[in-house]
Amino acid sequence: MSKLKVEVCLSPALFDFQKNTEAIVVVVDILRATSSICNAFANGVDKIMPVETRNIALEMKNKGFTVAAERNGYKLDFADFGNSPFNFSRENVEGKTIVYSTTNGTRTIHQAADCFQVIIASFLNNKAVANYLIEQNRDVIIFCAGWKNKFNIEDTVYSGCLVESLLESGLFETNCDSAFTAVDMWKHWKNNLRELIDKSAQRFRLQEKGLDDCIDFCLQLDETDIVPVFKNDVIVSHLNL
Amino acid sequence: MSKLKVEVCLSPALFDFQKNTEAIVVVVDILRATSSICNAFANGVDKIMPVETRNIALEMKNKGFTVAAERNGYKLDFADFGNSPFNFSRENVEGKTIVYSTTNGTRTIHQAADCFQVIIASFLNNKAVANYLIEQNRDVIIFCAGWKNKFNIEDTVYSGCLVESLLESGLFETNCDSAFTAVDMWKHWKNNLRELIDKSAQRFRLQEKGLDDCIDFCLQLDETDIVPVFKNDVIVSHLNL
């Protein structure tokens, strides 16, 4: 039996060249959108509604929704909170529908929306994501949100972590140069992740704005068993599909 | 004094997001275009005229030029030869102007043409390129040709080799995640380059067509001191600028 394929797409600008509408797309934006989404589900959020534009986020705020929204790291003025995973506390999110709009992450989710399924991954739910994918019997594209279409280290090294888990299952194979490179990065840095991230452009962007307090949190493995799944324009727990 | 910047662009589809028209752009297409161009200059070619389309290449052939042209690895029917570096022998190229058209490499050269200068690099002329760049006092973007806009391993690992040389000079610095990743790949694989390339998608593409005989040749370091420079629509040796 031929194996399932796993690929890594390193930037939204490269997605069309690798797109496979039959695949499950795994969106990755480690600093900070997909880590925040995973933490929200760990803390009992009911649904997350990713919206692309500031205007739609504002409209939803005026309709009474709780809104998490940032651009370039900064919370939008009308939003209830920004994009730190610490904002998605049990107190802030439990049982709620949160409207969510970020610089890179939410756009990436919508870009993949016509593929078979879109799920959300981060270090925080890696094992749950790997197990979920192993059960689905579908090709997988791991889609790095990057930074304004640029390649980034943190999404790439996490992609390597997930690719390694899938290859170790024996069900998946890859012939994708991005996947090989991501696995190499992961193998090389897995025991010194913070040292790697401290070199990255996004660390300096967050640090300048005083937003780098969440980095160690985002690098924790397997803090939640929930796989957020994008379905009918909202993100829900895989347990509620 | 602030240092010069070196960045790596991993795909033609990402170039616009990193473009700096004041920079020198170093085009890299290890398997095989830039290795072939370097070998042509090592063997005494006078000029290389990169042309983007099959039709222009045919027109130049009809005007009496020697034409090297391929698409997806295969020599175009009217061309004198294809894109193997072995075709660019002293017998075939010495003293001549060669018209040249390839799947990825020549398009990449034209995409960068409005930057300060475009030069051609490969393992074959790495030290010469590094020394040339160190003399120019300009920011540098290393531009990987990739494969039909996809990321590839061989251009990335060579970029890491060149970035390492530039950083070691003490004149350059980088804050570019692609550059950090390329250097990591180079440091990890420099003593086992062939093992790395044997995993790459391009190796399998070449192998299927019986065109992989040139891989070891393309991985040789510092076989020529010539830096090919793209100027006024042709590529010439830096010694003839």
C-alpha cells in the first residue's frame, strides 16, 4: 500500500504551488496565533470565529461578541484583548464564542479553506494533532503562516516536529524539500528551542513591543489534547465535530 | 559602523517581499543553471545571454548564435545543447557568446535585473563570490531559483555556505530567518552534501531523465575564480567589467 504524503508549505505566498484540495491542511503560526487558539480550547472556549479584516472584527464587536484582534502585534483599540496566549485564559474564554483577527494567522486559515479540512496546530497540541492525522487517512500539508509572506524559523521548526511524528507512524512519507529541511531544523534544535527562537526575527518584533513574555509558553509540548478544526467558518474542538 | 546586511530569498515567489533595489543580488540555481554558467566561464566563454522564452531562444538560434536551452531538464529540439555543466566544455564555449534559457535560472536572473547588480554563484565559485561581495560594500540578497517557485534544498544549503563566508568576514550581519536556516543546513551537511542532495526532489527529477550525472561536479567547491556578472542583458566575467 502506498503511503500518505506529508508536505510543508513555508509561506502563504507558496501555498498555491503546493495546494492539494484533497489534503488536510495544518495551519501553524507558533508566535502567536495558533498557540493562542490551542490555549483557548484548553481553557474551554466554545468556538473561535477567525475574521480577516479589522472592519469585520469591529462589526462583530458591535454585535456583542468578545473580540481578540491585533495587527503587527498591537491590540486593535476596540478589541477586548490582543493575541497573547495569556489573554485566552479560562476567565476570558470559557464557554464563549471569540471573534479573532490577526496579522498572519487568520488569513492563512482562510487561504486554505477550500481544502478538505483545516486544523490548527502548535507545540501545545502536537501529539493530539499527530494522532488525529494518523486516524484520517489523508495527505497532509503543514502550512506555515510566516510573517507577511516571509519564511520564519518558529513555524518551520514546529513543522519539522509534526513531520517527524507523522513519519515515525510509518503511515506517511515525504518527497518535499521543505519537509526535509524542517525535520533537520527540528532534530538539530529540539533540545535548544529557546536558543533558536532567540535568533528569530519574530522574537525581536515581539521584544520591541514588550510582547515576548509568551515565548516559553508557546514552546511547551503537549499541554492539551484538543485539535481545533475550522468548519463552517468557525473553529471548534475536534471533540465537537 | 553598522554592518552590511545579507539575506536569503528561498523562492522567486518570495522575492518581492524581500526586494532591495540597492542590494547586490546573488542568483543561485545549483542543479544546474548557475553551476553551468560558472563552468562556462571557467572554460573561457565570452558572454552568456540569458533569455526567458523558447521563442526568443529560437530566434537567436536562427540568427546564428549557439543556443543552450532546456525545459524541465530536456534540451529544446533546436538548441545546440541543454543545461548540463558538462555541455559547457571549452570546446563548446571558448570565446563564444552563448544564448541560454532554462526552466528556473534565467527567469530568476531577469526578476532581479532592476536591483543594483546581479551576479551568479554556485559551489564552483563560492570563494570568488564571497571575496567579490566583501569588496563591494553593499547589502546582499542571495536569491534561490528553486523549482517552479518551490523551495529547494540544494539552493538553500549553498546559500548557507555563502552566508557563512560573508558573516565570517566580519563585515556582514543578518536578521533573516531564511539565512539562519540556510547556515544551519550548511553547517549540518557540509561534510555530507551528497547524502543531503540524494534526498532532494531535484535529484529524483534529474535521475528520472538520466541527467543526474552532474551532481558531484556541481558540489565541488572553488573550481573557478570568476564571478559572472549580469550587465546590459548579458552575463560577463567580473574581470571584463
